Amino acid sequence: MTERDYDIVIVGSGAGGGAVAHELSPLIADGVRIAVLEAGPRLREEEYTGREVEMAERLYYDAGGMFTKDRAMTLAMGRAYGGSTVVYTGTSLKIPRRNLEHWGVPGLEFEDLDRRADKYLTANNVHLLEPDRINDNNRLFREACEKLGWNVEQFPVNVADCLGAGLCNLGCPNGAKQGTHRVQLPAAERAGVEVVTDCRVERIGDRELDVVVTPPGAGDRSAWEPGAYRVRARIVVVCAGAVHSPALLLRSGFGSRLPELGCWTTLHPALILVASHGQPITNYHGHPKSYYCDEFAESEGFLLETCMYFPFTTAKNLNGFGEQHSELLSRMDRLQMILVLALDPATRDNRVTVDRSGSAVVDYRISSSVIRSFVKAIRASARVFFAAGAERVHAPAASRFLLEARDLERIDELVVEEQFQLGQISVTSAHPMGGCRMGSGPQDSVTDCRGRVHGVPWLFVADSSLFPDSAGINPYVTVMALADRVAEGIRAGARDLLAVPEGR
Ligand SMILES: Cc1cc2nc3c(=O)[nH]c(=O)nc-3n(C[C@H](O)[C@H](O)[C@H](O)COP(=O)(O)OP(=O)(O)OC[C@H]3O[C@@H](n4cnc5c(N)ncnc54)[C@H](O)[C@@H]3O)c2cc1C
Ligand code: SF4
């Protein structure tokens, strides 16, 4: 086994890991050695082909379809230099005060997090797209919400010179989306941080990590030769995401001292809804996600967002098979889409565990309150689609594959909870959160409000697993703001933390 020595090792290079790498990089000037170990590949520009199945296999865990334990839901998580920021859509919202205060983490102040979030809005070029860049799929949603009198807001997005290719979730082929792979990681590397890709951390022991570098697949060759490594580090920062961070710590044995490890997972379970218009609309061209409607966030627990997915993803999200399914898909250029996000509260029983081989298992039950939110969201979406002029709406949880405008009056009778059959309706998640929640002590959490693991002074967490409950909004800006706090705490204590003698 090859051995390596660093002062600080960061596991994962996504929203959290990228932010931490950049924030800690000034320490390099003081001789501090920092490495980021990332399980995914570092793709070359020409490898962003925009081909759906190929890119899903290159950039996602389980090609974007990791099942929850009961197989009622799939999870999409990025696996790459830049983590999920390579495949996210780039909608950039700051967590509202009421959501943060609901978390109730002692020492975590809204003003502090909000200021850090602003820093990333600037660094990652977040802005509103100009009106002439909004395509029909988005415009129709906004106009319909306005017609219905529902609050609708434009998403700020983090793009630079966006060509409107609509391929954000397959990795932007135009280098426009400003994830950590474009901003924080290259800056950290310029400062001297080493980023090792195709490098999976298997276990964390006492200030050392067991690591495997896999043979090259897609992307640049890893900086290290394939094989097994033991990496010593004085400080370890775990940023492997809300599924893989708790799984890594569980298989490393930290669960015995941290009873809450893996627990309190929330997912923002999502539905993709589709309607067809009588004529072609611009949907595939243009940024896919420009508006959201939060009219029902507090009262009914759901958000409606615009979206546009690719043929395979769209097909898998329609109920059933056969003629109607195929006919609807053949009208791809007439489809309007809405993404429903259910704002699921964290419960202790929804959790990440590991199987015998140490792999992550997401043991999550879609609750009856989430199903109620979904049913109300499907009815609301049908109203939006018809108000936008759609001819037919595919409404899962309806007794028919397609609803027509004349069905609108009876929408509450036609879309009912009894028809919402788990396992028959495609439910997905791209926002896993929790599992290493912040709090006051091991009795209620895994880390303190600066991401330090209770009772393990050299071990930190800095990613979406820190969330003690749902963010209630698209989460990546909050992940970066939290990671920024963790990095600041590490920098402030670096002298003591790094004072462990060589070869201890
Ligand atoms: C398709 C999609 C669209 C999204 N759109 C948006 C959006 O528009 N707006 C928004 O706010 N949020 C969005 N999100 C969510 C957002 O991307 C995540 O909340 C955020 O990236 C989470 O950051 P993270 O650091 O926790 O994890 P990630 O960014 O997922 O990074 C974790 C990294 O750790 C690596 N890793 C895991 N295990 C190991 C290991 N054992 N060893 C080494 N490396 C490991 C992974 O390969 C991965 O690269 C989207 C997500 C997806 C998947
Ligand atoms: S719309 Fe196209 S160019 Fe713009 S960020 Fe998304 S993939 Fe890149």
C-alpha cells in the first residue's frame, strides 16, 4: 500500500468540498499541504457531449437513478470534479430567515450565513437572465401563475455566456455554468491545493484514510496511479454529500459514539409533470429553469418550479407504457414541464445506513403528508398548465393518462390520494440533505455549528449533510455558505490542529 502525507485532506469536491478547498488554500503559503480526494472523474471539455445516457453514466452515481431502500424513489447525485455542481441547474437562492431559524442550531446566525451566501452569489456570477433569454416553457409558467394570482419569482442563475443549450443537468457543454469545477477548484489548484480524481475514500481511521484510486475511465488521468493508498492527515474535512458523508463515517465506525449519524435525512421528493400544447413551444432551447411558485410552500408544503428534461428522463417520469406514452413523447417540441418539490420535514427514521459491503443505503419512506402535498401540487400544476393554454395534461394520481381542459372543474375528484401508488409513479430527488446534522451535542446531532464532529477534534463535515432539516429551497448556496463557515473555523484553529507531531 502506497502512503501519502498531508496536513489537510478534503473528501469530495462538490459545493461543500470546492468551497472548503478554496477557503483553505491561503494556508498553502504557510507550507500547509492540502489535498482534495474526489471519487469522480475530471472530464475533458470535449467529453461533455450532451448525450443523455452517456453523460448520465459519466457524471452521476448509478447513472442518476440510485434507488432508496424501498425502491419507491430514485436519487440523482453528481460524481465528478465539482460534484453535483457539474450537473446542477444553477438556480441560486439564499435560505430565508424563517427556514434557518426553524433549524434552531445554537450559534448559527442568519446574518452570518446570509453574508457568506452573498459572497458566493458574487463569486459564482449569479444574476437574473434578461427577459429575452426566457423561453416559452418558462414564460408560459410565469404568465399562468400570474393569471391565477399566485406568487411567482424568477430564479437567479449562475451562468456566464450561457448559450441556452438546455443541457445543464448533463454537464454544460459550453462551460457556461459556474459550479465549483469552474470557479473554486481551479482557483484552489492555482494556489497549490492538489485535487486527486477517481479517488474514493473507503474508510477514515485515526487521522488516516484508506483510499482506492480506480483505473482511468472517462476524463483526465488521476494524479495518482491506480491502487490502494493510506493517506495520513492532521485534519480531515468530509464533503462527500448527504448520502456518502454519513455512509463514509458509518462504515468507518463513528456510529458507535454518534447515535444521530445517518439520521434525519430529507430529500425534497420531486415529481416531473408534463403537459402538451397544440403547437410547438420553445422548451429545449434556452436555460431550463427560470421561475418558481412558492404560493403553497407554507400552507401545503410544496414548490412548483419550471424544468425541461431530456427524452429518457421524461419517458421514465410518465406513468405506464404503450401508445399514449409514446404519442406524448413524440410531441417533445410541444411539451411544457413543471417540477414539484415536496418540502419534507426531517424525521429521525429517515436515514442513511450502510450495507454489509459498506455501501450507502437510503432508508427513506415517503410519508402520507408528502403524498398529500404531491396530490395538491399535481392539481395546482394542472391549473397552471391549462391556464398556460396546454391542451392535455399528464397527471400522475389521476384515473386517466391525460386530462383535458374540460376536466379542470373536476380536478379535485380526478386527482386523488388513493391513486397515488408508490412504486407506480416516478418520484426522484436531487436535494439530499442531513445525516450529519449540526446541533448542540451528540444527543441531538453529529457536529457543532462549525461542522466539527462531536468528540473528534480533527474531523469536520462541510456539505449538505450538515442540514438539520430541509432547506425548503434549492440548497447549493446554503451548502457553500456553511462550508465557508467550517473553513473559517479550521483556519482560525489551524495552528493547534496542525501541531500534531509527524508519525504520531
Ligand atoms: C441534477 C441536479 C440538479 C440540481 N440543481 C440544483 C439547483 O439548480 N440549485 C440548487 O441549489 N441545488 C441544485 N442541486 C443540488 C445541489 O447540487 C447539491 O445540494 C449540492 O451540490 C450538494 O453539495 P455537497 O457538497 O453536499 O455534495 P456534492 O456537490 O454532491 O459533492 C459530493 C462529492 O463527493 C464525492 N464523494 C462521495 N463519496 C466520496 C468518497 N467516498 N471519496 C471521495 N469522494 C466522494 C462525490 O463524487 C461528489 O463529487 C441539484 C442537484 C442535482 C443532482
Ligand atoms: S442552458 Fe446550456 S449553455 Fe446555459 S448553462 Fe445550461 S447547458 Fe450551459
